[in-house]
Amino acid sequence: MTTEELPVIKRSPGRPRLYNNCLDMAAEIELYFDECMVGQERERYDKKRQEVVKVIERIPPTIAGLCRHLGFEDRNALYEYEARDSSGHEGFSSVIKRARSQIEEVVSTGMLDNSLSTVGSIFYLKNVCGYRDQQEQTLNTGIQVIIDGQLLTSAIGSSQVAKAIEVVPSSSMIQVSIPADRTTNRTTHGNDAHDDKR
């Protein structure tokens, strides 16, 4: 057979998309949340009865569960759909963001009303939803700027010291005091700088 006789097969690269329409995806997402709210029947061992019993457990929604329900292999596929909006397929991003917000809400309220593990919820919110612990720290450098014998300001950063020195006439005497844990004390006369070791 020559190359002229071979049939030409046209196919698009990669696997076909599972969802070409954001409304279809939105319907599947709603179905997932409904299933989570209703719960699933599971078998549990009852210690008091010493037997296996069937119970209906409400399953909290998760990104992994949503991806499994939508037929994705991993959450990266979901994130790819979320990024599709920039390539002309509008609607996927808002549908997925709404679903992620709903999952975040369920985890947050479950943590607050003790229906979900507090530690597990905090872990999920930090690692999946992007929450982080925020600690406010105040940095007091203890730097003092004295110009012609008068204290200009104290407890400011080095960039502010530089700005304060720039506006002083060159004939003025400037003294910058640095806390004791630093090694030098600078005295500047106009544009001349002298280092005095402590």
C-alpha cells in the first residue's frame, strides 16, 4: 500500500471533553450536593449490639468527591475546566467557583456546629480552600533620629530614616541611634559619615 491509498483519519488530540456545556456540569454538581445532603447507606459495627447494622450517614461534600462524581480522574481536570473560560467557553469558571464556595461553607459550618471534626475541617480549609493562620507582628526597630539635638522620631524603619535624613540641610548634625544589639552608631555631619564602634 502506498501513502496515497491510506485513508486519512481526522481526530482531535487528547481525550474528548466530558462536559461541553456548563449547564450540564451545573446539573451534575447539584445532583452531587443533593446526594451528600440525603446521605448514603453504610454498614457499621454496633459495639452494644455486637452486630453490623445499616446506617444512613450524611457525607460532607469535598472537592475529591465532586471530581469523582463528575467523572474526572483527579482535581486537576476540574481546575482545567475552571480555566477554560479564557479560551472562549464561558460559564464553567462561575459554576465551579460556586461549587467550591458551597463546599467551603459546609466545611466551615460543620466545624462550627461540631458536626465535623474541628481539626479535620481546619486542615481541609487550609490545604484545599487556601485559608491560613495570620499572626500580626509589630516590629519596633528602636532607631532614633536626632537632628541638631532634637529627637525627630523613634521606632521607625531604615527606609524612613533615609527619607528623614534626605530633607535635612547639609549643615545640620544628624545622629542615628541603633539599639544595643546592633554594632555601630553613626553620626553624620552634613554629607560626612563617621562610624563609632560601641
